[in-house]
Amino acid sequence: MSNDRIILNINPQTNVRSTQGAKKLYIPEECPRNCGLPRQSQKQPKVLIATMQETHPDLWEAIGGDNWRPRKKRTHIRYGCPHSMNYENMMFKRRLFRYYEYKKKVRELAAQQNLVLPPFGWALYFYIPIPTAWPKWKRKMMAGQIKVNTPDLDNYEKGFFDAMFGQDKFIGQLSGHGKFWIETEILRDEKGRKRAAPGHIEILLNQKIYNPFNVKLIEHDKPAFPHNIISK
């Protein structure tokens, strides 16, 4: 493989934003009181607080009954365990943790190949496995095609930049970027379910730089990575 072409054998992922709502991720995943109620989720019905004691006595007891003092005024409450993380937050937490592992792995793969990225003069491409649920005719038709549906290209790039750089302000120009569908090996997990083998990320170095003003680019020799890498 040419030194100008770097392959990171990892399935591309989009970035995951952890906002102030991430404080909810510290709520226990499992009920510490074993109240017996199902996990709260958007699929669970809303219960009218005024009639909850009669219509849903199990929920009334779980939230403390007559001793319950809500922190804010509301007329309804979602049915389910009030002591543990709801389903949506639990899924977000798992996705966020997978994203942390993805960023760590990208940095490790880049370091193994002594990858140094300048502020410009390189290209970035993402290769996404074709879903196993697609029929054979569609898999054959789409193999190698440019991916023009969600997730957005900039979300893949943000995930990569978050992994590689402490601050991606050091990236001034990409000579090329894109996302493609690729056919990968079909694997089976421990339960026998089909899944596609991972895709990869391709980095092309020493690419043509667009210089519309024909000036000397003084920052060309200043590496953006690894000097600005996120500390482990």
C-alpha cells in the first residue's frame, strides 16, 4: 500500500453529541428498589396525576404515594419505573459509549500507521457496508455507489475529526471527501443473525490543494495531527 493511501479498518460512525441532557445518564439502569414496574419509554401511556391513585395504584406507591413531592408542576406522568433510566436514555447511553470506543480505536489505528494529517492537502472517504436486509439484486446494484442518504456526510466527518483532533479548527480544506456503499462479507453473530462485516475509512495524502489566490500557503507544513490529538 502506498504511503499516500491510509486505510483504517473500522466501521465509520457518526458523531454523538452529549449535551446537558447527558446528566440523565447517571440514573441507574436497573431499579434499585425492585418496584416491579416496567421500564419507562415513549411507548408507555401517560397517566393523569389527579386520578393516578385510583387508576394506577402500583405507580402511585412506586413514586411515594402521599409523600410524593414533584419538583415541577405537571398534570401527567409516564407509566413505568420512576427509579431507573428510561428506555430512550438507556439506548442513548449505549450509543454514546460505543462512540467513545470508536474514537479511541480510530486514534489507535492512526497511531499504528504513524498518520500525520496537515491542515489541507488530503482527502477523506468513508466506506459503509450494504445492509444485509437488502435483496441480492439491490446489493449488486448499489455496490460501489455513492451513498446519498442518511447519515449525512458531515456527521461522519465530525465523528472522525472528534476522534483525531482536540479541535478541528486546524482543518482548513479537504481535497476530497465522500461516502460509498461497499459489499462486505456477511457474518453471523452468536444468535445466528446476519450482519455485515465492517467497512473502513480511507485517507489520501499529498492531494491537490485548491489555492484560488495563488499565494504561498504558510500553514502547509504545520501538522494538525498528532500534535492536537485529544489526550487519552
